[in-house]
Amino acid sequence: MTYVIAEPCIGTKDASCTEVCPVDCIKPLRDDPDYDAVQQLHIDPEECIDCDSCVAVCPVRATWSDDRLPARWAHYAAINREFFERRGR
């Protein structure tokens, strides 16, 4: 299991989740060069340790475990994964 950031993050990018993530798997960070270029934050499925820390701090309830991701947002699992593939992790 891993966590996925879905549609509610678009345009919000609160970044509280990046501050509590113990493994820094949520990107981009506010000081990353591509931060302003993306609409939402993403969780690296290969780095996520399923700690659940990001879920509690998300003000828009955009973060879901992949096994509980609502069907209407299922495609966000691929969006998160592809973000890191394009970045070269």
C-alpha cells in the first residue's frame, strides 16, 4: 500500500504534508524549481512508507491510501507515479 494525492490538492498545494513526511517522498517542495509549474503535490509510490502522517495534516483531504482511493480519482495513482518517472526520481 502507498498513499496518493488526488484532485483536491490541485490549486491548493498546501505543503503541510511535505513538512511531516519522514522520508521526503512528497514533491515538489516549495523551493524546488518545478514547484510553481505543477498544479498539485505528488507522493512517490516507491519511497512512501505508509506512515499516514500526510493524511492528518492535509486541509483539503486530498491524500488517500491507494486501497481507499475513491474510484473517481483512481487515475491519480498513475499521475503520482508518472510525475516521479518524468523527474527521474
